[in-house]
Amino acid sequence: MNSAKVAKVEPKKLLPEVYKQMEAIVGPEWISEDRAIVEGYSRGLMVPTEILPKHAKDPTVLPACIILPGTTEEVQAIVRLCNRYEVPITPYTNGQMFVTPTTPGTVCIHFARMDRILEINEKNMTATLQPYVSYNVLQAEAMKKGMWNGGTPLA
């Protein structure tokens, strides 16, 4: 067995006043800097066998915190706050590829609470969605109105 010790990787934390301001925007139940939570957002759907070795060598893939806004206004307030303090952000929906943080201290904005279809306009054949609406949900709602998208979610 290799007895060499590996230093614990710690994510870069936000300034306490920035965290408190973000907490005021979304409420304490919708923001976390807990290590167990940020670990889950430190990778997309890429090669899982490289995750732990990557963490051992490079803590930049660990977000400073995860925040889940519920409205467009909350997203805007978070982005303004991050811009004011020069805090990098990464949008996150459902773990898609290539969305992992690459800069220390990144705030991961997870859109899971924003999952509503705001409008399906039959005349113009358009839909206005929040960012976490799945393709399947949109397709099902469109089909109720006699509409169908012949493409795929990637087209």
C-alpha cells in the first residue's frame, strides 16, 4: 500500500458577506457551500474514473457554493452580485457535459427550481420556457395542443 498522504482539497470559499447577500436573495434553504453538495456539482457527464484523481490534484473543479434561484429576478440579482465582486459563475441544469467549474471560487447556479413552461403560442409555434424544462415535458404539453416537434432535443 502507498503510505503517502494526499492533502485534503478545499474549495475556495466566497467572502462571508457575499454568501450572506446570496442567501438573502434565495433564502437559506436554496444555497449551500457544504462539501458533500459542491462535490456533486464538480463534474459533468465526462469520464467518472478521472474525478477523484482530478480533485486530488486540482481543487478548481470544486465550486465555492451551489445556489438555486427560483425566478428570473433572483438570477439577475445573483449575476449582478457576482459581477460586483468579480465572482465567476457556471450555469447548471441537469449535469450536462462541459459545465464543470474551471476557476477557483465559482458559484454554480443550478436552475432546478425553474422548471415551468411559461407559454406555448400555437399561432406563432413558439414556446417560452424556464431553463430547467425538459424536452419531454415540452413535447407532452405541445402535443396536448396538437403540436409536435419532429426533431430531437439536440437538434
